[in-house]
Amino acid sequence: MLVLLALMVGLAACSKEKDEKQFFAEAQGYMDSQQWQKAADTFTAMYNKFPNGVFAAKSLFMIGYINANHLNDLEAARQHYATFVEKFPDHELVTAAKYEMDHLGKAPDELPFLMDLENSDSAGEAKGADKN
């Protein structure tokens, strides 16, 4: 009888644990409500519990992203992006992670694609001025 009771208590405790999908949904909810620290903490807990899970790569990337773009913890962002690139070198977000690492801490007007846009706009304005 005691064995059965212990087994039932154990099963009840297991059923209350979050699975990976629940962690991910919870973290997304925190992001949607701009609760960045809670989102990062939830992604971290999920990654620690499921380091080889379906959402492991995305959670690791998102930890870096949130640290870089919302919590202003550039060192934590760099560490998480580097771990992501090392652990998931073939993931579709590797290019984005490398770009983020290369441009951590830069103001938006210092980003290469914006500088290219400004230069092309300036060149277009100069050509338009020559026609007058």
C-alpha cells in the first residue's frame, strides 16, 4: 500500500513539471509582454533542462538576443551567441548570431546596412543636385 501511495505521489509530481514546449510558450509570453528578464530566465531554465531538445538552439539564441537588445548585458549576449554558434554550427540563425556578435554595442546608425543606405541616399541627392 505504501509503495502504491509513493508511486502515485511521484507520478503527480512528474505531471506538474513543464515540458519543453510549455517553457517555450511561457518565454514567448514574457517576450510579448516585454518582461525581458523573465523571458531570458525562462529560456535559460528551458535550455538548462533540455540542452538537446527541439527548442534548445532557439532558446540559446534568444537568451543572447534578449541580453543584447533589451537587458544591455553585452558580455552575456556574446557568451550565449558564441555557445550557440559552437553548439549549433549548421542552424539557420548562425549568420544572425555572428552578425549580432560583430555589432554588439553599436548604435543603429553604425550598422553597415544602414551606412550603405545613407551613402546611396547621399549619392542620389548629389546626382539630383548636378541636374539643376
